Amino acid sequence: LFSAVEMAPRDPILGLTEAFNADPRPNKVNLGVGVYYNEEGRIPLLRAVADVEKSRLEIQAPRGYLPVDGIAAYSTVVQKLLFGQNSSLLEEGRVVTAQSLGGTGALKVGADFLKRLLPDATVAISDPSWENHRALFQSAGYPVKNYRYYDASSHDVDRTGMLADLNELPPRSIVVLHACCHNPTGVDLAPEDWKKIIDVLKARDHVPFVDIAYQGFGDGIEEDALAVRLFAESGMSFVISSSFSKSFSLYGERVGAISLVTQNRDESARVLSQIKRVIRTNYSNPPIHGASIVSSVLNSSELRAIWEVELAEMRQRIHRIRLEMVRQLAAKGVQQDFSFVSRQRGMFSFSGLNIDQVDQLRNDYGVYIVGTGRICAAALNTRNLDYVTDAIVQVLGR
Ligand code: PMP
């Protein structure tokens, strides 16, 4: 049966972590990861999360099955985070939400649902994008194209290229957009860019699929939801995948949600029934623990306030370390202007380092970076930064 099975290609980022773990050098640094580390170099367990876990343990809750679409109170708070406390869309019953296995699960459920609705559509993702976007939509049966996004020479968005490519896609294409904290570049769209993009998507009848995996990591919870709010105002129907892996530091608990904005309450009921069908035939129903933590935190004004402070701490620490990296590189005599690093948002930074420099950093200094030059700024701290900037200075000077 399995004799003809070929070996699947290795995941480049997991391979990098394996090589890092096997490296005996004591001052090695792994900047290839996709998680937030605190100043001590550890994945934090947020206090708001620990508090809920403690009380959950005390009540010894039974572990029956959740409904197919998950915890209802969780879906309500997810919608409020996305659309705001007093959104008219929510009052009109135009949004349906189902709990999902992380942001990845939301993307897959959304892709499988859309495939039944728009079997011949094209999916477009940014160039570059989170590496799983392409594979995920391909595995749902879609052809996946790139639209221009990152301009390496300006370290900014290629606005003209992006709009032109979105215009040239076949009408009614599915366009995947990063709401904030673009992975892997850290380069985000400005409010006026979103307005232009929405105009093009509307004119071409495209289907927006907004991926929001870092709400609160960019400029703030409300600020980072701007794209979602603008799409909501546009009157379009669209899909959103949310992840709480980073904002609650709950990576392994798989907490996410898929939300779909429809035209009316009646459409919502029909859409949710189909989403439930996709979930039912995949994994039946979602796990309890992570989503109950998120809904308990967000439904308690006390815990929510604690969480907001903790989220702001993570966001501000990343921003400080970015500024310090830029300052150190300049202070150590690097001629090249690295100030773009401080304008990037979220955990990741396209550093502009080329593949030779990335190889040298790894081989000569034990500093591990993804081949594209993507650095996880959230893995830098005041203890490893000096060593990392020294190493960068050395490879730039060669
Ligand atoms: N979308 C983007 C843009 C991401 O960066 C990630 C995770 N790194 C995800 C989705 C998936 O999130 P999760 O880990 O919650 O599945």
C-alpha cells in the first residue's frame, strides 16, 4: 500500500529549528521562530490566562462535546473584537462566526466552504505571504496566484503593482489579505491604501478573505482592526480568519475563528449551516479549553483589563527592540539605513539580508534566520541583541 509513497518536502522553518537545537554554541540565537518570546527568552503564560485556568480547574467542569460551531459566548466576543462594540452589522445579524482550530483551521474551513460556492475561482495571495497560505488554498483545490506586495528596494508596499495585479485577476477571485502585521515582511498597508484596495475589489467583484492573526500586536486592538472595519463599511460580503495564538500566547491550544459577513440575517443562517457541515465532516467539533479561556477573559472587565495591559507590553517590547536594533546598527557604523525596521509592525521583519549573509550568520555566529531574511523581532531581547547586531555588522562588512 505505502511502497510508492514519496517523501514530502521538509518544512524549511522546522528544519531551521532542528539545526538550531543541534547547534552546541552557547550564544546561538534562533530568529527563525514564529512565536513571541518575552525579555527572558520564554513564551509567556499571560496572567489573565493563568487566572482563568486556575478557576476552571477548581470548578472541575465536565468535558462534553461542544456544539459544531463552538462556544456561543466566544463567537460573540470575537465579533466584538473584529467589528467593535456597537457594530450595526452585528445588530443586523450580518455576521456569523464559528470557533476554529487556530487561524489555520479558519482558513481551511473558509477555503473548503468557498470551494463549494466558487469552484472555478482563482485565489490570490501577497508576494510574499505566510508560507502556508498557498499550500492551504491549493489543498482546498484552488489555483493560487501572487499579487505584488513587497518592494525590496523601498522596504515598503509596491502600491501600484498591488492595485494593478488585483485589477487584472479574473473577476470574482478570492483575495487573501493580511489585516495587520504582515507575515513575513512586517510591512503594512496605510488606511488610504485599504480604501483604494476595497474600491478595486468591489469593482472586480472579488471576494476578500481577511486574515487577522496579530490583532493588538501592531498599533492596538482597535487600530489593527481597521481593515476589517473598512470592509464592513463597504457593504461587501467577505470572510475573516482570526487567530488568538499570539495575542493570548495560546499557540498550542489552537484558538481561532472563522467569521463571514453576509448581506442579511437569512443569508447568515444558511451560510452558518454550511460552515457547520464543513466542520462536522472534518473534525466534528472544536476543543473546549483555549476558547473558553479567551471568552472568559474577554467577558470579564477585570480580566480583559489585565489582558490589554499584557498585550500592550508584548507590542511595546517588540517596538522597543526594533528601535534598539536600528540604533545599535547605526552606532556600530553600518552605513546602510536600517530605519525601515522600526516602521515595520508585528513580530516579523524583512531584514534585507541576502541568502549569503543569512548563511554566514548561521555558520559563523549561530544566528538562525529564515532564508528570505525574515527575522522574528519578538525573539530578540536586551541580552541577545548586542551579539546579533555585532554579527550583522560583521557579515555586512565582508
Ligand atoms: N495567518 C498568518 C498570517 C499567520 O502568520 C499565522 C501563524 N503564524 C496564521 C495565520 C495561523 O495561525 P494559527 O497558529 O493560529 O493557526
